[in-house]
Amino acid sequence: MILVPPYVQGDGEAAVAAAIRERRPDVDLVLAEDDEAMLAAAPDAEVLVTGRLPEELLEAAPALQWVQALSAGYDFLPVDALAEREVALTTVSGIHARPIGQQVLGYLLFFERRFDRAVAQQARREWDRYGGRELGDRTVGIVGVGAIGGQVAEYVSNFGAEVLGVRRDTSEVPDAVDALYGPDELEAVLAESEYLVLACPLTEATRGLIDADALATLPEGAVLVNVARGEIVDQAALVGALEADELGGAALDVFEAEPLPADSPLWDREDVLVTPHMAGSTPHYWARAADVFVANLERYRAGEPLENRVA
């Protein structure tokens, strides 16, 4: 039995359950609308399709074989506990590529075409003409050239920007990337990146990756874009670099603490664009998530390896 608990972002459990049933009307799927119904169904659950996995749910599901996370990230899930029980964990990695890629493109054009200045001047009812710039003149560094980073590379390369990528596997260079570097060569990418886009997963290796030294390595006036995880950036160091005018700005969708605290200095800066962890949002989210899950369900039933498996 497939269980969809009431732990889906934005109360999306009904939407994703409906999308799965539309694609596979024959599935034995239970949509639990509250914790009581969830815990009642959990003992028979072989598969969970969920956004969260609290300990009480995991303990209540002794027959569990597979957890389908409804996100690309999984750092907030009990990976070790699942591995200990030999429960498969898969993500919906890849479905965020288009919306997040478009979000990043919007960020870059926001700064390149000086919309930050336009917004500030509009608030002051100030008419002061200024010059715009072109993205094709810039070098964009992308840390994490996976589905999202690869989509960003395609978008910005269409504008003529030079694209430098960082990822662990450098054996094959994507067409939209001009040069690909390994993680140990990050400094070389930082030194050239007028826009630095973070699209990598949060791991022990990437936690705090962009610290004061990394920020100081960026060219003068560079803009930091983070659509990965807030913990990848030393936020205090970022604030310090912005206050010292060492950066041209930042576009941030993720933060060390979310919601971003009301007293954060990031709120008040005209050179910082804050969005509330929504870069991956799209009206097609649940349909695409269902497509990923149903394709994997076929593999699961056939005893074949699952795609997007992380544990």
C-alpha cells in the first residue's frame, strides 16, 4: 500500500495523490488527511510519498520499503535510520530545473538591467535615467551542474554569457558549459565569476563552502545567487562583504534560518533580493512529481534499480 501522509508542502498531499491516481488508477493508495488517519494506515504502508518523515511515522511503518521524498533535497530526512532499515529513499530531483532556472535568470537580469535601482528609485518617486548592462558580457560560475545548474547554464549561455561549472564528475562537459572544474578547483571559478550561482546539495563538504575567503576571491562587484541551501553560505560573512561594498549584491532564496528573521540586515539592503524559498514553485509541481514517482513505481514493481535514489 502507498501512503500519502499530511506532510506535504502547501497542503499538496491531495494534489499529488490525485495526480498519482490519474496516472495509475489501479494503485492501492491511501491519502491520510490527519495524523490519526496516517498512524492508522502506517502499519500497512509499503511506500510513503511525503515531504517530511517524523520519527513517529517511521516507527509506525514496520513494512516500509521505499520513501519517495517530494523534494530534491533530503538533508532534513532521517537518511541514516532509513539506511539502517534498508529502506530506499528517492527524490524528485530534476523537476525543479525549469522553474529554478527561470528564477535564476530573473535574478541575473534584475541586477544586469539594474531593476534593483529602478525599484529603489520608484519608492522615492525619483526619475534618474541610468545605463543598463548585458548578461552576454558576464562570466557566470555555477557550483553544482546537475539538473538545476545545467538548466541555468543553458539559459545564460543563450544570452552569450561565459559559463564556468563546478561538479564532482568532470568526465563529460555539458554543451552549455564553457569549462568544467572539480570541487578542488573552486577557487579558480570564484576568481572569474561575476555572478556566482549556488545549485549544489547540502553535504558536509558544502556546508559553509562560501565563507569570507571565498567571497573575497570573487571579482569586485560580483553578485551571489543562492538557490541551494542557506547553510552553504556563511551568512554573517556575506553580510560583512555586502556592508564593506565588496560585492555587487546578492539574490537569496534560501537562508541559514527560515523564515528569515525580521531583524536580519539582509531585509534592508537595496542590493539584496530576498525571495521566500519559492524558486522551485510551479503550477506543474505535483504533476511532475507524480510522473517521477509513477515511473519509479514501475521499476520498483519490476525489481529494477530506482532513479534518483540517494539511500
